[in-house]
Amino acid sequence: MTGKNNFIKFIIKLWLILIGSFFLFLNLKAQNNPEIIITWRANNFYPSDFQGKALATNYTPISIAVEAIKDKKLLDLSQFQITWYLNNRFFIQGNGFKEINYPIDPFVITEESLPVRVVIEGKDLSSETRINIPIDSPLVILENSYNKTFESGESVLLTALPYFFNVNSFYDLNFSWVINKIPADRNSYNKNKIILNLGDLRFGSFNRLLIELTVENSSNPLELVKERYGFNVSSEFTRPPEFYIPY
């Protein structure tokens, strides 16, 4: 009976050793694999003083790159086979293919992000990683809109700042303004700037100033943004504001 118990203990110990060795092997393998990092850049339009990361929008050409870091050093991937999968589909494969370019096609990518998977294979290395690149919409911010109440009699300069449109230049964007449901004449504003003369409004009742702004990509009418803003104006009576071109 004692011999049988010893044999059982031996089997259990051997099994524990094998399990421990297996997990040690996995841990060592993980330690030997480098850290794979994917970075991306959206190549679209934004104001020159914008300090953040540009968002990818529909039709945006994006640049995607991969690097491998081991022992705090970048690996030379020129001789490694790199396989890219975009939107859960094979995209391209080749030695040293560290960077690719891909335009966001809204008719192909129907979700709110682009899944990216990269597999790197070569001598003593087989590793992969994946990320999701968020897909957003172009944005227009009305500068100076933080002040929701304007004083009677003042002239107000409003500036529209477009972000993440797929144009080469600011001048490829068309702007149109509607003030209190009256379309502003194109000669009365300078592209993304308009000055509103609210008139001599003397007393303290509150009137609403309503602004509708449309920004459109001149080469792609499908890419446009419409925004509506409302402001309070301290005045005695309501009358349509005058508007004129700023210098």
C-alpha cells in the first residue's frame, strides 16, 4: 500500500513539474518576443495651431506604421515578413512592409472604427498585435461662442474653424451663413468670418440670435457639416441683425 501511495505522489509531483515547466516556457517565450507598436496618422485638414491628434474621417487617407522594440531598442524589420489585415481582411504582405497608406472608404467600412492587425514573422520571431482606429466626422467650431449672451449695440466677430475635412487647402472649403433664418449674402462675409452689427439695442429683454452654418468640401459634396447656434442678445426689441464683411 505504501508503495502505491509513493507512486501516486511521484506522478503528482511529476505532473506539477511538467505544468510548471510549461508555464515557464510560455513566460520565457513571451519575454523573448518584442513589443509590437502600431501608430497611425490621419492626413486631412485642421487649423495650423491645432496641437492634438487629427481624427480620421470618411475619405481620409491614413498612414499606418509598425515598429518592434526589444531590450529598449528598435528592431530592424527589413528582413521580416510583415502581413497587414485591415477591416478583418488581408491587405498586403512583404518583407519590411513597415508602413502602409489606406483611404477610409465609407462604402467599405460601415463601422465606427477600422480594425488593424499586423503579423511579424522571421528568424526567432513570430508576433502580432492589433488596434482599432476610430472613425469620426468633420467638425466645425464657432470661435467666441463661449459667450452665449451679447450686449446690445455691439458688433460681434464670429469665426468658424473647420477640422478634419479631406481637402488640401482651407480654400477648398465653402462656407454659407444663415442669420435669423435670413441667408447672408456671399459678399457680406469673408469665407469663415462674419461680423454681425446687432444695432443699438437699449434695454434688457432677451432676444435670440440664431446662426446656421454650413461648411462643404468643394470637391466632394457628400462631405459637409451643418451646425446651428443660438445666442441671447440683451435688447429692447427684435430686429434682424445687419452683417458686413470683416477685414
